[in-house]
Amino acid sequence: MRIWLWFLVCAVVASAVAAGLSPDGDGLPMLVVLLGCVAAAVAGLRRHRPEPAAAWWLLLAGVCASAASTVATALVPDAPLAVRSGCLLCYPLTAAGLWLLARRLRPWTSTRLLDAVIVMLGIAQLTWALVLYPLLHRGDLDGLATIGITGLAAGQLLLVALLLRVAFAVSGGVAALLTIGSGTTMVLTDSTYVAMLVIGRGAEVRGWITSAGWLAWTLLLAAALLHPDVRTVAERPRATAEGHGTPIGGFIALALLGPCMAIVDLFVRRGVNSWQHALVPTILTAALMVAMVLRLGRALRDRVRLQQELAFRAQHDVLTGLANRELFRSSLQAGIDASGEVGLLIIDLDGFKDVNDTLGHPAGDELLLSAAARLRAIVDPGCLLARLGGDEFAVICPPAALDELSAALVRELGLPYRVAGREQRISASIGVYAGTPATTGEALQSADIALYAAKDAGRNRAMRYHPGLREAHVAHTMLADQLRSAVEAGTGFAMHYQPVVDVHSTRVTAVEALLRFTAPDGTPVSPAEFVPIAEEIGLIGRLGAWALDRACTDAKAWHEEHGISVTVNVSGRQLSDPRFADDVLAVLRRTGLPGAALVLEITETVLVTASIEETAEVSRRLARLRAFGIRIAIDDFGTGYSSLAYLRTLPIDVLKIDRAFVSRIEERQDKALFRAVVELARSMYLQPVAEGVETAGQASVLRELDCGLAQGFLFARPLPAPRLTELLSRPSTTPALTT
């Protein structure tokens, strides 16, 4: 319900009726309406409680002072002068309220104060020439009246400056317009009163104008306080920067105004006292000039500071304040031009993307700021520290300091961080370059090559560039291009299958599907080489989907004829896909392979590097697949950091024990450790499978420990589908399996 609007309509109608009943403006109906508006203003202020409270109470106190003086004068015509002059209290009270309101909207600064002073001085010249001079030189004014008129003019000047200040600071809204309108009405009412006094209009007209104007002032303020938006009038607008332009044109106009007024006094008002009459405009003009000089000087300093700030921002990172890529490149080129030899570090934060994706961009920014602070603390001030973008930083420093500095950075950046209220661990990979490059591009490329080598070597380390790294990088790039072309053409990839056997009977019970790639020149490429590159360039998802489809297609006949199952490796990228379970089930429907004949194998390291939320999502997808008979295997068990926790929480059926446990199983301590793993698997109703069995002695120990299933070169190497079909078709499976 718009109470403020109903009040405004009713108050305007009541004022019109009261004006008709009180032609002189001081009748009882007008007083009743005035007091009603004051009561409405008090009610609105108590209802909405806008901030700052002191400002609004002062504005209301100004209205109350005016109303009290009006009522007292109407009820007691011969009231003392102090009572009749009580209305003048509204000026300091209203000015104080507007001052607090303006300060809340935009804090007062010396620049803003100078702007207000300049406006007041400019308006003061007009006020002197058009109002004060004619009034003060009338013969019928006594000293007290002269003081009152002068004080009134000064109060009006102050209110005009404050009203302009508030008007240019508020964001808008009905309540703000009503507030500014009420103050403006107050100033216009008294200005009209003085103007009527100058032109000699009667006291009756002046009294009616004053009564009507002050009633309108009270009415508008009451409507503003009743409006719900009054709570937001003093809220600072979003753009509160100090960068508003200096009003040069307005200052020039004000500067010319003073001399023009002086000329008027000297040549238009002729008389013996003309030079005395021009004294006040001259003083006002001089004060205005001083204020303008101070303001323009400050504006010049602000402009210089702004230019410096813009220049800094153009060459520095917004988030960290470090040098940006442009300043880094120009500094690197300057170093090459000066001495030819440069030292360069390229730093990449390992694991930053996981933190940013899991906890959000604010947490990522917090981590970047913490890392930047550590870099600042270690890098010598004489070196250039820059953020190139994302989580990549760079340092230009003397070549002799590279090794010591890079080691310190790896150590310091690898310490725990406190981000978003929790501890986070990341590491840093650093590419180190020292030499005399021909261009900045050559230096950056060399450092980047060293950085990639540090990542390939396991991360959390620094790697110095040497020509051999470039050759490896070229080979890496060539293999990446070959993989892209092979995926697009659908050539170069094949599936091989390694049997999983019963160690007691050597009967094949399952096969593991292994992806193979052959380069265009016919050279086989190890999975240890092409799989990480496929993950890096984003092809692992498409390759994994192809491998799953191919393996299920090949295994259908083996399962129908021999009852064996197929194990397919699944990448972390596939597991993170929300459509993964649907895709797997679609492959089973298309190929006709039963769910019980499929085992999905995931590596333990994928789970260790995932967040808690990601692991929970993976667990839900795997549980859905298990409901269709699909079994889940953990590969490389024992190489991670949280094995037991994942065995308890994830839906797992098969435990594939890493070859690191099998290789030394014939030694006493390793045999005892392997026995413990097998017993752990059985206690949790998991099927243990030993990987990497290569000797008869290892197979003998497995039989002794009753680890029933194993795979390795002792039994068979990975075979193409036709050769595996031939092997399975033999009358019996014997050690000849390996031939």
C-alpha cells in the first residue's frame, strides 16, 4: 500500500482547502495542515528508520523549528522577536542534516569542499548584486534587519551548495527526489520572500508566500520519510570513484562573473561611493580566484596521479600487482639488447586447476595471491617478477642465481596453503633457461620446453633447458599431431588382450584389453608414451570410448564360447563425465555382451587426486553400473596414499595388486607383505589378482599364498584378437601358453 502517495494527495487537497479558508496564510486551517504534515514526517521516520539517523532527525528538526515558530507567531501576534526569528534555526539544522547525508553518500574530501566553496562564491556574487546590495542600501532597514537578511542569504548559499552536492551523489528514486525537492522548496520560498522585499511588495503577499512555501517544504519531507525507498537514499552509488572531471567551463564562467559584477557596480551604479560598492564583488572575486587556483592545482595533481595509475595498470597484473606479460616481454627484450645473456624462470602451479574447479574462482584467486606473496618474499627486488596469466609466473634474473632461486621456489611453493578455510597442497614445476637468445620468443620457448620436461618428469621440480630437451619436445609435438590425425582418421589404433589365468590350472579366466598405437612409419609406440599425451591434448575420452566398444565387441564371442570376461581400463576423464554410465550401458546393448562379462578397471591414483565431491560422484556412477552386473577393479593397488579408505567407501569387486609387490615376492619380508594384502582383500570379499608375474618362482609363491588369479609375461604377452582366439581354441591351457 502506497501510504506516501495517499498522504501526498490528501495533504495537497487539504492545503488547497486551507488556503481558501485562510487568505492571509496564517489561519487555523493552515496551521492544522502544517502540524499534520509534521506528525506524518515523525511517523515516517520512526517507521522506516533510514540511515544515517542523525541526518534525518536534523532535517526533521529543521521542519519542526519552522513549524513551531509559525504556530507561535500565529497564536501570539506580539510574540518576542526571538520567538518570531526561531524559524532561522531551520537553516543550521537543515544544513547539518544535508552535510551528514552528503558525507554518507560520498565522503567529504578537500577537492569536494573546494568545489562547494567555488559554487557558493559564484552564487554569492549574484546574491550580492541582485539582492543584498539593494536591500542593505535601503533607508528603512535597521541594523538587526540587516544582520537577519545577511544571515538568511548566507544560509541560502550554504543550502544550495549542499543540495547540489546531494543531488549529484544520490542514485535516484522517489524518496531522494522528494527530499531534494523539499530543501529546494525551502530555499526558493525564502528567496522569493527576499525578492518581494526588494521590489517592495506588501507584507501580506510576503507572508502568504512564506506560509505556503514552508508548508510545501514540510509536506514534501513528510512524503519522503513515508516512502519505503527512504532507507536507500543514503546508499552509496556503485560508481563512487574520485575520477569525476573538473568542470573547467563552469569555473571559467564563475571567474568572469565577478569582474562583470564589479563593472556593473563601477559604471552602472554611478555615485560617489561606487568604488566602495565594488569592494564586496572584488573581495568575492579574489576569493573565488584563490579557490579556483587551489582546485585546478589539485585537479592537475589528480590527473598526474591518474596517469601514473593507468600506466601502472597497463604494465601490471590486476589481481597480484606483479608485472604483466607486456612489461615482462619488454624487460626481457631490454635485457637481451643490453648484455645478450639472460636468466629466465617460467613457473607453473601444479594442481591449481583442481583447486579452482573444486572450490571456485574466489578460492583460486586467494591461492594465486598467496603464491604471489611467497614469490615476492623469495625473489630479489632487483629481479623482475611477473604473472603471465592463469597460474603461470616468470622471473628474469642473473643467470648465476637461477639454480639457487629455482630450488628455493620449488621448496616454498610446495608448502601447504590455507584456502577457503581448508588446507590445500600444490606444487610448482619450473623451466630454467640461461643463455644468449636472439629473440624473446626463443628464450620463452626454451624455458617452456624445460617447464614441460619438469612436468613430464613428475612435477614439483625445476628443469634446466638443454638442446636435448628441444629434440624431446619436437618428438612430443610430433606424436601429439600423429594422435590427432589417427583419431580423426580412425587408423593406427588396435586392441591387444593379455590373459588373466588361474595360477593352479593355468586356465584363462579373463583378459585385460590394452590399447596399442602404431605410428605412420610403422613404429609401435609404447602406451607409457602416447597415453599421457592423449590425456594432455584431450583425446583420452574418445580413445577410451573406442577401446570399450572394441573390447566388448571382441569379447562377446570369447564369453559365449569360453565363459571369460574382459577388463577395460577407464580414464579419470571418462569417470568424470556425467554420461559415463549411460555410455557404458549403451555399448553393452549394442554389442550384446552381458554386464557380468565386463570389468571396468580404474587406477588408484585417479581416486587419490580427485576431490571428495568428485569421488562421491564416481562412486554413484560405479554403483549404478554394478547394479547391471558390471564389476569394478582397482588397478595398481598400493601405489596411492589412501588405499584402505577407498576400499571401504567405493563399490569395488577386484583388487589388482601392483607389480611392485610381486617383483620381490620371493623375499621373506615382501612375501609377508603380499600375504597381508591378499588376506585384506579376502576379508573385504574382493578378488585379488597379481600383476606382472614373470618367473616360475613368483607363480609358485602365489600358489602357496592361494592368490588364485594372475597375469604377466610368464603366462602370456598381450595378443591381438585373432591370436587370442587361436590360443583359447587349444584343447588345454598349459605353460606352452607363453609361446
